[in-house]
Amino acid sequence: MTRVQVAPALLNWACERAGFTVGELAHRIPQLPAWVRGDLQPTLRQLEGFARATHAPLGFLFLQERPAETVPIPDFRTVANAQVRRPSPDLLDTLYICQQRQEWYKDFERAMGGTPLAFVGSVTVKQDAVRTAARIRHILGFDVEERRRLTTWTDALRRFIEQADDLGVLVMVSGVVGSNNRRKLDPQEFRGFALSDRVAPLVFINGADSKAAQMFTLAHELVHIWLGQSALSDAQAALLPDHEVERWCNQVAAELLVPLDLLRDEYDGGAELRDETDRLARRFKVSTLVILRRIHDAGGLTRDAYWTAYDEELARLRALPKGSGGNFYLTLGARASKRFARALVVSTLEGRSSFTEAFRLLGFKKMSTFEDLGRSLGLGD
């Protein structure tokens, strides 16, 4: 039986990268401690199994020293005001999947005669945040009054995504890596990212977050697209990040969703804060944390009162049960972006793309799933 030489440091690196200790993986791979000690070397098949268990690229395990993996776009995430350095395999794989889809769609658009989108890169951080938000709102057709009439945050988010999709932005929403429901994304690691491109701009939203939080993430990442800058963000309206770009994107996103003049007209300073926060969150279809920030911006809460209310509300939200469920094919379309999925299905049915490529980019293997997806997008028989 042929065995392969693997440096113990690479085995430790793969375990750490995936968030495991050697001991935690040993119940699945009993030989692992011996490999790490150097007492035994794995077979190629065993090493392939280890790579799958740790979501590590197999080729990296043949290196002589630990690779330095970095996020392939500017990383603005922070935890306790410290820059986040090590991305998880789930985050990296999600980025790579989205980049592959974006490249395919860009080639598709060019082949179909698509032209660059004028709004991508059309603003700068030196411009007024309120005017910029009004400009983005107008181009999107984002109507605050229309949102008031929608029943739920899910309806409001779906409508927001449709507006961005109609404009040419690929909006992908998922709480898992690809279509792998066993690899759940962590909103505490990242809430979204933007991959700017003049032909195929893409926004990814962490679907494991609440629908109300996803509204702000989408707004924040769309501002990055208007700036023409790719970025990985931890978009939170409550924060004023140190980085100028992130701070400005937060300001524009908050104004886009909750215009300050309108908030001032709507806000009842004599009402109990808990009730008023809930009412305004329902009215604007955003999170209560966004509303608290805007009440503070409008002068309705002092800085100390704001942070006290924020901490209390954050604790309450974290204690709420998580939602689940949803139609698989609607979810699949949202995961891959309906614009992207529709283009890929059409290209495949017309013979310009292979079914193998379509299955790889969409993340499934069954023809029946492809056919059902096509029908859900209005492309079936």
C-alpha cells in the first residue's frame, strides 16, 4: 500500500483552519494522531478523506510549510475593533464559488452583447451621503412607501432583491456553502460581501442572518457596488467603523433604508422606546437595531442611552428562535441569484453551456433538480 509524505505542520494547519483540534477529528480519522506525530503516513485515499473532512485543498497538504491564506478582496471585518485575520474555509469557499459564477455570467453577458452598467463606480466617498442615498434609491426604484405596505420583512427583502436584480446586480443569498446544508455560514464571521464589476456586479448576503439584518447588508453592499469597490464587510448600522469607506457605506445604507427627515417626522419621542422601536422597524422593514441608530442620529437618544438600548436589544434578538424552511427551488434560485440561474439554464438548454458546467456552478447533480429549477424560473415546458 503506497503512502504519501505529509508534514505534520500541514495536518495541524488543516485542523486549525477548519476549527478542529486533532483530538476532535480523531474519532472520525483514528490514524490522525499517529500521522501528526510522524509515526505513520496516510495513504492517498486517506489523505483525500482528511482533506474533505477539513475542507482543505488537497494540493496544499503537499506543501513544505503552512500556506498564508488571505481573502481575495479587501477585508473590512472587525471584531472588537481588531482586524479579522484568518478567514474560515466556509467563507473562502463561498467567495470562490461566487467568483466562478461571476466570471461565467460576465462571459455570458459579453456574448449576448451586454454593456457596462453606468451606476457601477459612479459615486465616491467624498460625496454627500444623503444625496447619494437619494440617487441610489431613485435608480433602484426603491420606494419607502411601497415597503410600508408589504406585510413582512421577507416580502420587503424579496422586493429589494428583485429591484437590484432588475438593475443587473447578481444578488446571492445563502446561509450555507454552495448547496451543502451541512456547512452553515456564521453571521458572526461575515454578513456579506460585494464583488464589483462593470458588467456583472455581485452581492452576497449571509442568509443565516435575520431578514431584517439582511436588508441592511444588501443596502451596504450595494453602496460598495456604486463605489465600484469589492469588499468583505461586517455591515452593522449601529457601528461607525474606523475605515472611511465602511463608515460612509454605513451612513448611505442607513439613509437609503430610513431617510432621516422621514424618521424625524415619524418618530414619537413621547412613546415608550420599546414600542416605538418595534413600530418604526415594522414601518421601514428594517431591524430594530437600525431604528435605534437612526433615532440616535435624529437626536432622540443620547450616546449613552443609545448604547444601553442597543445592548439590551441585541441580547433580546440573540435569544429569539431562528427561523427555517422554505421552498427548495425558490431557495436555490436565491442562493445562486435568479438572474444568474436563469441565464445559466437558458444557456444550457440552448447548448452553449454543458450540463456538467451548469451542475457544477449551481451545486447539484440531478437532472430532475435542473428541470424543476427551470420550471420555477418560468423556463420549463
